[in-house]
Amino acid sequence: HAKELGKGQFQFFTGELNSAAHQRLALESALRGALDASELSVVYQPKVDPFGNCCGFEALLRWHNEQLGDISPERFIPLAEEIGLIEPMTDFVLRAACCEALGWRSAQPGAAPLSVAVNLSARLFSDDSLAARVAAILAETGLPATRLEVEITESALLGDFTRTAASIESLRVLGVRIALDDFGTGYSSLSYLQKLPLDIVKIDRSFVSRCEHGGEAMAIPRAIISLGRSLHLRIVAEGVENARQLAMLAAYGCEEFQGYLIAPPLAPADALAFLAGDLASQIR
Ligand code: C2E
Ligand code: MG
Ligand code: MG
Ligand code: MG
């Protein structure tokens, strides 16, 4: 029978592929149990203005499994999308993030209330009920919609653009702000910036890491900042790792910064301590 199966299928029975398939199955079944086993948690990475004042945090999902250890979201999010777990997992992040944000107080008197940003998978935007689900979680937790941001990557715009745009519009009607994440990578079309009701653009880390050299390396970040500003979008630089990068971007008008230079993603208690530190530096 092996002959009839053909080359590709025959390979399935070789040790290497078998173990890859086995690994994937193990990951898949562990992921199915992760929510119920309380293996998921959420960490929060701050965003600051050019003066170092905290503007809000981005919620990032973490998964720790006893057998498998820490698994990166870059690995388990695509799998969760594939096996139909992305909805419950996103609800988990939204609920945790909204609850956590209720406890944040800005160190600056009179400052805008701190926001929390949640990453939403591209495929969620093709679901008509997305805005209703978000609205339900906002109502349940009591977080005002104006304090929630959702981050969407450009790949979401590759699918059914009309449906995605409708979902974005419905979220915006609630008062939720929309950020375009990892901007400038992959499939970006500049026209999206004008066609969609966006509030925030996040310059991808790949541009940020190069821009400390100045000169030509600044060409793309400068163009994104200037285009964004003329479209009244707030510009955030992600993956800021050193002071030179921050200074270069700030000089050209970037308004918010996020990255290891400021802080890594923090456990909830550490996020509170970060805000308290912010307060201490104000009093000093
Ligand atoms: P992202 O939304 O672009 O998040 C930024 C990633 O860069 C995070 O990785 C963060 O830890 C990392 N990072 C932050 N500052 C720095 C820096 O200065 N240098 C470097 N080298 N990296 C930095 P993380 O947490 O592993 O998440 C990776 C991606 O997984 C995220 O990219 C996001 O697309 C996705 N993701 C994370 N949580 C969720 C979630 O709850 N739902 C969905 N759909 N996707 C999520
Ligand atoms: Mg993000
Ligand atoms: Mg990003
Ligand atoms: Mg990124």
C-alpha cells in the first residue's frame, strides 16, 4: 500500500514528521485545557508620552503549561484561531484587562484616565457580533468604552474589507478607540489610514530598532509620523529599546512610546507599582 500512497503521504510515517505532528497534537490538546486549568494570564506593557507620563497599558496574553513551559503567543494565538479557541481566549483577555484598568490611577492630576489596549485577531473582525461581545464585557466590568483600545494588524484588512470596516465602525460607535498595530510591515496600503475610522497607528518595531542611526533609517518613521499627524491619528512607537531611538522619534513628533526602555510587559501588581513610581517621580 505504501506505493499507492505517494511520496507526500509516505513521509507522514517517517519519524521526524510523526514527532512534529505529535508535538502539534500535544500543544493543541494542552491549549484546549488551558483556560479551564487557569494556565492563561495577562501582562501589561505601559505606553508613555515624551515626558515619561504613563498614558495606558497594552494587555498581552501569556500561557504557562506544566509540561510544556512558557509558550509564546506568536505560537499559540495562530493555533487558537485555527481550532476555534480564539473567541473564548479573547473574552478572557478583555475581561481581565477591563477589570485591571478599573484599578489604575494616573499620577498626573487632571490627566486623561488610563487606557487599556487589547489585541484582537484579524479573524474576529469578520464576525458581526464582535462589537456586541465587547459591549457586553464593558457593561459587565463597568469600564467606560472610552478607556478601551483595540489593536488590529494590517492582515485583518486583507480579508473581507467591507465586513472588517463595519466591525471597526461598530466598535467605534461604542466609544472604543482603534489602533493599527505593526504598521508598515507586510501588506500596508496607505489608503487604509484614510478609509478606516482609526485613532492610533503603531509604528512597527522593525523601523524603530533601525531609527537610532538617523538619516535614511528615519525616512519611513518620519513619513508615518507626518502622514499620521495630518490625518489626526495618534502615533505610537513600539519596541523602543534605547534612549536614542526615543529621542529621534520624539524629535519628529511621535507622541507615545512603548518598549523595553520604558518597561517590559508587567504582571498586574508590577503595573500598579509602575504607576506608583510615576507618581513618586512627580512629587520629587
Ligand atoms: P504585538 O501586539 O505587536 O506586541 C508587541 C510584542 O513585542 C510583545 O510580544 C511584547 O512583549 C514585545 N515587545 C515589547 N517591547 C519590546 C522591545 O522593546 N523589544 C522587543 N524585541 N520586543 C518588545 P508578545 O507579548 O510575545 O506578543 C507577540 C504578539 O502576539 C503580539 O504582538 C500580538 O500580535 C500577539 N498577542 C499577544 N497577546 C495577544 C492577545 O491577547 N490576542 C491576540 N489576538 N494576539 C495577542
Ligand atoms: Mg499589539
Ligand atoms: Mg505591535
Ligand atoms: Mg509587533
